[in-house]
Amino acid sequence: MNGLTKWIVLGSLVLLLIPNRYRLLNLLLGNFFIRRFAVKGAMSIPGIRAKFMQSTFR
């Protein structure tokens, strides 16, 4: 029963977060330190960094 309860709670949480994902993302990225961490993390991925640099310095 514990495993089933875990999946039901997880599914409910996903169903609640999907419609509000952009609001949640704006809330998180509104914080300077979280935004800085997210940008640092994204720029450490070579594919994302290359695409960003390519589109920036055209």
C-alpha cells in the first residue's frame, strides 16, 4: 500500500504542477541566486553553451 500511495501522491503533484509550470519557473528564476545557479549550470553543458554563443555573436 505504501508504494501505491507514493505513486498517487507523485501523480497528483505532477497534475498540479503542469498547469502552473511557467508561474513556478518565474517564481524560482526571480531569485538572483537560483537564477545564477541555473545559468551557470546551463552554460556548463557544451551543447547549450555553443548554441548560445553562436546565436549571440552572429
